[in-house]
Amino acid sequence: MPTDKTQTVGRFAPSPTGPLHVGSLVAALGSYLIAKNAGGLWLLRMEDLDLPRVVPGIADDMMATLEKLGFHWDGEVLFQSRRTEHYRAAAEQLQQRGLAYACGCTRSEIAQIASAPHEDGLVYPGLCRDGLPAEKVERALRVKVYDEVISFDDGIMGRYSQHLTASCGDFVIHRADGPYAYHLAVVVDDAASGVNQVVRGADLLASTPRQIYLQRIFGFPTPSYCHLPLVTGPDGAKLSKRDNAVSLAAGRDLTREGGGLLFAALCFLGQSPPPELQHAAPAELLGWGVAHLDVAAIPKTPAPFPHP
Ligand code: GLU
């Protein structure tokens, strides 16, 4: 994507593992408003790397749903499933530089030795760091982390810090029997597309220090980050994706309901669209949102979606 360095480049990067739901609608809207309010580009990337979990036809349905809701992305859609060569080259570079190594540990071996599990999984105790033991086969490629705290200022959540050695240890960038890891792919793709503004759900806040660490070792610039509040079920419980599907595939008549959904999503993001826009067309609601965006009003805490 040809851009000059001062142009804002945001993106929406859904995983096509199920129909677009209210959580992804919030991520699409938040990333669109923040990019467009800065006069920037808004790219679309399908994170379809984990092929067994990808549901055929869902990427097309997501794109059709976004279009019905008035979203227009800039440039071509990037499909991660077509970019394996780039992830392979990045992983090989780290291996050649001695920054990544083959690991033969099973999950249960790690669980036996690891200290208390971290919120995002087990902390890898570094068993294969000095070479794969003769009796083991390679199961994964891990990147070495060092004893340092990675901090960044999130545009919504504020300052966030993580000590990588204490919170995850050397982490996986490729599984021998699976795809390249999300952290590697996201960093390689954002850099390749010139993305300098990442807006996404707060479930990825704790992943960001790992991604910033990878950007640093590759010499990529670090984008700005905004993590949006998560959508919960009505009683504060985890959102059930199926119940909250907003896609065309879920039988929604978006020509009729699209404006109401966008109105609700704007309210969820702390914006105050005038009540007379409640039944406006999607394009009008998006235009209002871009022109009146107040990032400071976006709440930090998870909440249920105010269904119209
Ligand atoms: N594909 C991820 C998801 O759908 C989002 C990744 C990102 O925005 O960095 O949760």
C-alpha cells in the first residue's frame, strides 16, 4: 500500500472462524473511526492462518456484511493464508541470528516445571534454550526473551507493562505441525502494510508486549495502540458468539437493521449520536462517528452490547 510516513494507516483484522458478531462489529467500528478521524487509511486483513478453525465462506460473508454496514476498506484485502513465505523468512531470520530455537517440550513437561500459569498460558522454563536434547524431536520454534519490562501507552487503557520472562518466557512463533503463530504473523503483516495504528479488542492487550518485542528485534516501527472494551453477555458473562452474530449469514436483514446496530455500537463506544440518527442509514452513522469521534469517551470496562 503506497503511503507516506505521516499518513495514518489503521486496520481491521478479523479471524474468519465464525460470522461477524457484536464484538467484531465494535472492533471494526472502533478501528474505522479512529483511522478515518485522523484522515487515514483503513485496511482489511483476514487472519485465516489457523486453517482447521477457519470456516469456509465466512471471510466472504464478513466482507459482504461489512459492505452492507457501510464500511469501505482501502486497497486489497490481505489473506494471511497466502503469506506463509513471509512468516517463514522472518522465523528463519530469527533462527539465523540466534534469537529463536527449536523446542521439543510437550505441554505436560512444561506444566510440570513451569511456575504458576500466567493468565495467557504457561511460562516456558527455557528447557531447550541451550540446544534440543538428543532424545527430543522439534515441536516448536521459540523466540528468546530477555529480562526486561516492555511498556507502552495505550490510547484507551493507559500505560501497560509486562515482564516477558515472568509472564510467558520464550514464546512459540511456529509449531512444527501447525501454522506460524499469530504474534509473528501480525507483526510481519502490520509492518509490510505500513500499519501505524492498531485498534482492536482488549483481549489482545496482554499480547501487545510480545508483539512490541518482536517489532524491536526485527527493527520494525511500533504502531500506536488502542484496545477497545470487550463486549460481554447480558449478565456480564463471556459473550456467546453465536447469539450475537450480526452477519448476513446469520439471517440478519442489514438493509433494515444495519443503522440500528451501528447506532448501538457507537453508544457502546461511549459516543453520543443524536437520537434522530437511530434509524439513519449506515453511511450517515459512520460519517457522524468519524466527524464527532471522542476517543476520551471510550470506556475501559467490559459491558453488554446495547442491542437495538
Ligand atoms: N484476528 C484477531 C481477532 O480476530 C485480531 C488480531 C489483531 O487485531 O491484531 O481477534
